[in-house]
Amino acid sequence: AQSVTQPDIHITVSEGASLELRCNYSYGATPYLFWYVQSPGQGLQLLLKYFSGDTLVQGIKGFEAEFKRSQSSFNLRKPSVHWSDAAEYFCAVGVNFNKFYFGSGTKLNVKP
Amino acid sequence: DGGITQSPKYLFRKEGQNVTLSCEQNLNHDAMYWYRQDPGQGLRLIYYSQIVNDFQKGDIAEGYSVSREKKESFPLTVTSAQKNPTAFYLCASRTGTGSGYGYTFGSGTRLTVV
């Protein structure tokens, strides 16, 4: 069965520090991969997505993610975190156009 | 601006009542989705519709019903059969099928049973 694992429930980083949020998936083929961000009480905003090609993808707000097929991972990174990045981040796997599997989310706290 | 509008933002329901959550989109997307979000569990698919007058059950459809009479609208009814309805509900629509494929989400409705 398909699954998405975000092993870190909460992460705290200092403003200006680098960030890496982990995501591992279980799926037989290469899926469509997404990262979304959610502010409290709000919907999800797409940060970036991977379908094929270059395994390092750039997204909005200075985020990037790298697809590593051998590790079934799609980790999200940002070189320098801003206080406004505090939110919950969700990794998602698209198995087909109507089947999206979400991880349980990672809450990011940013220390001043 | 195009987007998805969910209403109301907060909804309170007494036990035994049915309630309907509204979802409207002006993106001209064919496919629409309802997700339920619980703390620490990510999002789970309730129902989806790929075209008007057609919809399919998702992973947790029991206790919910939907309709798709118009392309723009995909309301979700939480029935009294749903034993634990308190949650955050998100509506989404899908664009594209190739590399342009992606979901757009509404801002959600928080349902609380009182």
C-alpha cells in the first residue's frame, strides 16, 4: 500500500538557519511528489512539485526539494529560514490524478 | 481572482443533525475533492468528482454524502451517521493531467459537534 512518512512531527530552527524537512514514500513506481504549506486555520498552498526530469526542484518562497529514487525520499530544504516560514508542511504523493496520499505533517517553529 | 471558496469558516452541529459544507470554485476545473484533516493524521480523502453528476467514494466516505449538480459547486453533507465529525474539512479542485497537474485548496471549514 502507498504511504507517506514525515518522521518529524515538530521542528524548531532559529531564524536565518537552514532547514530540511524529511519525506519518505512507499510506492512501486515513481509518483508525482508535492510539498504543501499550511498556516493555522488555512488551506494548503503548493510550494513545489516533482514529476520527472531534474531531481532538484525549485519552488516558491525560496524552498527547494530533491528527489532521491534510491532512498524513496523527497526532502524539502531552505537555506535561510524566515520567521514567516513558521507553519505546517505536508508532503504528498500523487499515485494517479485522483489519488493523493498525504504525510501527517511537520510543524515548523522559528525562533527569533 | 480565481479560487475556491468554502463556507462557513466555522460550523457547529448538534449531535444527530445533518450539516452541509459549501465549496464553490471559479477555476473552471472539472475535478473536485473533499478532504478531512485531523491533528497528526494529515489529510484523508472523503469523496471526489471528476465531472458533473458523477462522484466516487474516497477512503473515508462513511457518514458523508455529496452532490455535483454544477461544475462550480461540490457541497458535502455530514450526516448523523458520521460518528466523529469534528474536524477540519478542506475542498480542493484539480487542474491538468500532465506536468501541469496540481490541486488548489480552499481555506477550509472547521466543524465542531456540540
